[in-house]
Amino acid sequence: MNVCTLVGRLATDPDMRYTQSGTPVARFRLAVDKPPRGEGQERGADFLTIVAFGRQAEIIGQFLDKGSQVAVMGHVSARQWEAQDGQRRESVEIIAQRVEFLESRADAERRRSQAPAAAAAAGGGEPPPADDVEPADDDIFGDL
């Protein structure tokens, strides 16, 4: 059974694109907390790539941004492709079937207004980069 439910915060702003047939596609990284490994140790996070399609993708692109808290229900999808340099690449993504917003508009506005001060104080720590080479949209969505 390939079903997953995740709760986390967007680690990147959604990247909105469209397939050749015009289907909206939103892609973003979701930071999901890991449980602490041992007593007194800090919690880490996994950074997972989420992909949503259709009207849901449009809503994500319009209303969510980096830091937004969401619940994602979907399934895991692994794909492979050959990069331009001839290397074989693999990517694991979560294909969202449902994305629930977990903060109110007021909370989101408050977070956005506090973000510049918090980023300056924290030194702007960014999540690790996504895969070094992504396939072209034609490679991913050519058969949709």
C-alpha cells in the first residue's frame, strides 16, 4: 500500500509550471521534523519534494509560501531518467492528492511580517539543495 501523510512547513516557495497540455503543476520542498535520536539531542528534519497537479496546484501557488504549515496526503513516486551528461538519475517525490492548510491567514501574515527579522537573526539557514539535475518538463510530463 503506497499511502503517506506528512505534516510540515514549506522549505521553499512553490514552483509553478504547466505541462505541455496546460495542466498546472506545483512543486515545493516540505520540511518534516524527525524524532530526536536520543535524549538531549536536537531534532532534525527531512526535506521532501512534493508535487501537486491541477486546481490544487493553482491554489498552492497562489496561497502558500516558504514557511507555510501544511498537511500532505499522497503517495510516493520514484522515477529514473538519463541526464544530458549520460548519467542515470533517480528522484523520489510525494505526489499530493490532498494538501490541507494548517494555519489561518492571520497566522500566515504574522509569520511573513516576522520572517525578515528572524532570518537575519538566524543567519538565513537554508535546507540542502534539491537533486543537482532535474529532468526537463518534457521528460517528466510528456505522457500526461
